[in-house]
Amino acid sequence: MDSKKFLAYEYGKGLGSYNHATDVFKYALVSNTFASLDAHASQMRLSDLSVIGSAGAYVSGTTIANTDWTQGADSVALDGDDFSIAADSGNPQNACCLVIYNDTSTNKDVLCAWDITQDGATPYDLRAGLVWTVNAAGLVSVAVNA
């Protein structure tokens, strides 16, 4: 599964725009294709994306539980609990990417995105549900001197 971090968010971290120890992080599904998301854009806000509204068992803008900013031997990471969307015939059928955004930031700045399509273009049909297992390295990590 392809993923990308957004440069604008990394820049904001350097400016001290966020406090990962206390900020609230949420996920949303978008119908934008992964290829259309520019990781080098000067900004990537949730409002810049085609966010899919709540439907069926899917609730857009669900908080990721137990997020924590951790430091390892050679990296720092934003971690959080696994999450899932229950199967429901009313769930969206047009999701191309899952994004994580900082809900505490004024503009709902997007940290990262994952391509959830099979082929980069065909939307994922959520009627069967979705289980999201957070990587052992965290939701997103930054390597230092690695």
C-alpha cells in the first residue's frame, strides 16, 4: 500500500505549529486518487480534498484513539490505535485514499495519505468494511541519522 507524507506538514512541525503530545488526530476517506495528491504542495488542508461524507457505518473525521508522539533509538513517530469501519451496505463505494489530519490545527492540516485502491484508480468499496492496522513503527515516522 503506497503512502506519502506532506512536505507542508513537516514544514509546520519545524515552525512549531503543532503539539503532537496534545493535538487530536483524525482520519477521513477521500475520493482523490493517490497520484493526484501532491506531497510537495505548499499546503495540504482537509478542505483541499474531496472528503467523503459519513454514510452507513463510516463516520468521516473519526478520532484516532490513544495517539502519542514517541521517540525511538533512531526515529520519532506518531502512533495510535488500530481502527475499523464495520461492514454496512450503506458504506461509501468511492474511497481512493485514507488521510490523517491534525484536527487541532486551524486549517485541519493533512499529515499523510495512503492509497487504498487495488490499482491506483479504482475506488475501494467499503460495503465489506475496513480494518486498519497501524504499522509497528507508528502512523507516521521520521528517521533521524538512519
